[in-house]
Amino acid sequence: MKIGTVVEGPTDRLVLKAIIEKLYPGDHDYLDLQPADNGDSFGRSGTGWKGVRRFCFDVWQSLDTDITTLITDYQIDLLIIHADADIAFEPDLQEDTIHPVGNVSQPCPPILPTVENLKEVIARWLNLEGADKFPSEAILAIPAQDTENWLFAALFPDDALCRKSDYECIHKGDDHRHPAYLMTLKGYRKILKRKDGKIKKPVKRYRQVVGNVADNWNKVCEFCSQARTFNDKLMYKNIREARQEYARGEVRKGTVDDLMGELSE
């Protein structure tokens, strides 16, 4: 299966790939669309949420195409579009966006209203009429408040913070409780680094711990509603494709065999 990824940064991609490989076993061909250094097409987009936005704009502005055609041209079976929920606080989130969404950031908990608004924002970045217009191959991943919430829940599932009702609402402005900040402390193994007040995310360290995210994915889903949403969308796509393969008589190990229980329901 060919999987395209549009993400804020390389550490986010590592975490998401670990999850995909747990839920979608098999040999996959990954196409790292954003961030990437593929010449003039996507190399200028940069990283972070602004890189994701720039990529989305480029699809229909610079490349004169649309996301569905891009998926078809690149023969992509699954396209993951990632952005952290904390971007809802960014004052320039919808800069140059046609028909901006009003009041993106909503009171939290729950996180769902903010996430639903972010889906609409991303749809507009791609020049879609609404979040219900994403092609079936596309799945949004919107960790709340960021991917480090998922990583923290996987590495420290017994920590009382994970069970707080506002766990998905703790953003980087609340340093002493923010999972990414905590993971810079000695008591949390200094998985991340902090320099000049900014949190650094060494790719090498992420490579060492992303396996824990896959191993403890059920725990992550227990604490993080947006992890459950991502999980359910991936599993739904997996089951749907398994049914189609089964109907064609194409039983593929790791897909139909593993999902026969689902298929019989």
C-alpha cells in the first residue's frame, strides 16, 4: 500500500508511522510529501503547521490541481494529513484563507468542538467546500494538544496527569503541566530537550521510543479521544478494504485473515 504523509515535522511522522504499522500491518511504500525536499514542488513549504498550510495552498495554487487528483496521480492508497490541535490558538492560522472559520478555539474540555473547527480550517486550506469533502483516501490526524500528548500517554500511562479530564486541553502555554515540557525533566527520563526556553525534539530519541506508542496504543486511546478517532478511521478503512479484497477472493495475510472476526459481524 502506498501511504502519503503530510505532517508538521519528522518526529510527528515517526509516531504516526508506528501507529499505522500497528493498525495496518503489511509492506507499505511511504511517500513523505510534507515536509520533504523534492525540489520546487514541495521543498519550499518548510516545517511546522505553516508548512502543512503552505503545502495545502500549493496543491491548488502553485500546482493547479486538487487533493483528489494529487492522490490519483501519485497512486496514493492512504493520505495522512496531520496538524496539532494547539494551532487553534495561532492568530495567523487562517491568513490568506478564503472564507475563514470563526472562533476556531473553543472552551476545552471537551476538545471535539475545536477539532471539528480545525477540520474545516484544513479543508479551506485545500480549497474544499467543507470537511465532508475530503477524499476517502484522506484521514486527518489531529492530536490534542499535540503529538507529545500521545507520546506521554504511551510512555507514562500510570501518571495521574493522563487521567485528568482536561488532559487533551493542556497546551504549551501551561508549561508545568504540558506533557512535552514534563518530558524534558529528569523525572521523565529527559526524552526531550529544552534550550533557551524552547523544547527540542531530537529525532534520534523519538526513534528510540516510538515503539512504545505502538505497544501501548490502547492506553493512548483510553486517555486521548483524538487518538481513538484516528484509530477508528484507520480501522474502518482497513476493514472496508478487507471486505473488498474478500469479495474479490484476494485473501491477504495481515488484512483479511486478521479481520475475519470483523467481517463476520
